[in-house]
Amino acid sequence: MSLLHLPGHSPGSIGFYFTSTALLFCGDVIMRESIGRTDLPGGSYEVLKQSIQKKVYALPESVTLLSGHGPKTTVAWEKKYNPFVPYEN
């Protein structure tokens, strides 16, 4: 298990990445075709976007994302369909 620091929704946002099962428990960082709120104290859209683009999108595309809200998704799906955080090669 790896702990990923994923600030943006809140300064202390984290994800738990289980390489053996290709699962990322990501809380309110990223959800199916959406992202967590950034309008609360300590939140920042730009910081959240960087966390997702540099850390979440860097994971294998087959990784399943389990968020705090909504259905599960994958890194591949979010790279293609998330309108809030475009995938940049």
C-alpha cells in the first residue's frame, strides 16, 4: 500500500493506493467525471488539478478509483471523460 498526498480538495487530502489489487481509495479528490469541491477553506482548484494530473493520471489506466461519492471509475475513464481535469500528455 502506498499513501499519496493529493491536496486540493483540502490541504491534507490523501489517497490509499493498493498496487496488488489496482485500487485507489481517493476520497473527495476525484469522482466519476467530477472532482471534489475546492471552495471550502484550504481548497484550491489549481492544486487539485495538479494532484490529479501528476499523481492520479500517472497511475496505470487500469487502476480503479473508489471515491467518497458516486460509482467507481478508472484512471482511463477519467483521462478521457473528466471535464474538470483534462488529461495532458
